[in-house]
Amino acid sequence: MNNNVKLILKDVGYALLAVVLYSPGLLALSPADPSIFRAGCSIMGGLFIGYGLIKTNIIDAKAPLKIGTEKMDSVSDAINVLEDMSAKGIFGDTIRESLTQLRRAHSIESRFHVVVDEKFPPGSMSNEKFNGTAALSIAAIVKNCRAMVARINMFDENDYINIKRLIETGEYLRDDVPDNIQQEKYEIYEKNYRSIRDMVNTNEKILIRLDALAVEISTLDIRDISVENNDIINEIESLIEETKYYQ
């Protein structure tokens, strides 16, 4: 479930609780109630609802959502995980771009299997070769997304923004923290940030090559497995190997 939807549902829950507690036709609690117990319950209920609304709309809404990656075994799993991640902050565009890629991956994979099965009988060497390439490609994309989510979870955005500001303005030269330590810290953040972007770019390359291979197969004379197709497969295999660097 999308994180924004969860926040809205929490707000609705607190509103319903307020209706139940304070409506005249229901519990009708009031701080001015002559009963100390009911007056106390009214005050406690108000504090609880107030805290809940503040936490939901200020604290939870601003905090980056940390998502586990242990259930990311398929394209659908990866889509669900990324949809649950906060799209705010410096990785908002990256998350949305990855979601678009995953939805394309699902579409390309389905179309790819249809094209291959139309050209080659199921169980034939060519069928298994091409469908196997597609399966490995999609698995590599999902693993890349899993690694990306893990890196984003470990990335302290506020600290990164602060150290980036210090470095870019030169303020780090005038504080008490050793300059070389701050520079090294910034370089680590930048390397991690570039790695996350590289994962997205690699996934895009795999999708482009896989789509190109589907087009080639659709126009292929089954009597001629062309060198061009093998070249595309070799490119895909090289990209899959490249993804292992990030995982």
C-alpha cells in the first residue's frame, strides 16, 4: 500500500475516534463533565488524538520510509516495495523512474515470451535460450532494485545535504572538524549516490536490449539464428554481469 494512502487512513481513523468519543449520540465525553473519570477520559482521548495527528502528519510524513528488501523476489514484489517507499527527498525521482522501469519490465517480459513461443516450439533449444535470457534479465533488474533500496535505506539524506553544503560553500574549512575527514565523508556519500544512479541506468540498458532482442526475434527467419541476435544476447549477459557489482 502506498505510504501516502497509509497516512490518509490514519487521519481518517483518528477522525472517527474523535466522533465516537465526543459526539452527543455516542460516548459524549467532555472535559467539563461532572464525572472526574469521564472528564479525565475526555482529556486523555484528546491528547492521544492530538499526538497521533502530529505524528502522522508531521513526523511520519517527513521521515524517509525504511523498507525491508527480503521479499523482493519478483517484479511484482519490487513494485510493491518501491510503491511503499517515500517518494520525497533526493531519491524521489529515482524511485519513480525505477517503478516505471519495473512496469515496463513486466510488459516486455510478457511480450517477449509470446514472441519466442510463436517462433520456436516450447522445449526447443532456441525457445529455452531466448526465454532463459529474458528470465535472467528480469531477475537481474529485480536484484538491482533490491540493492538500490538497501543503499537508499542506509543513506542519511539530512547528513548528506549538510555535508554537501559545507563542502560546496567552503564552510568545512572554517569549522573544528578535520577537513580531510569531511572530504572523505562527502566522497563516500557521492560514491553511494552515483552507485544508486548507475543501478537505474544499468536496468534501463537491460530493458532496451531485451526489447531490441524481442523485435529481432519477431522478424527472425527460424532457419537463420543471426549473429546480430547473439550480439544482443552477449550485450545483455555483460550488463547482467555488471549488476553483480552492486549486489
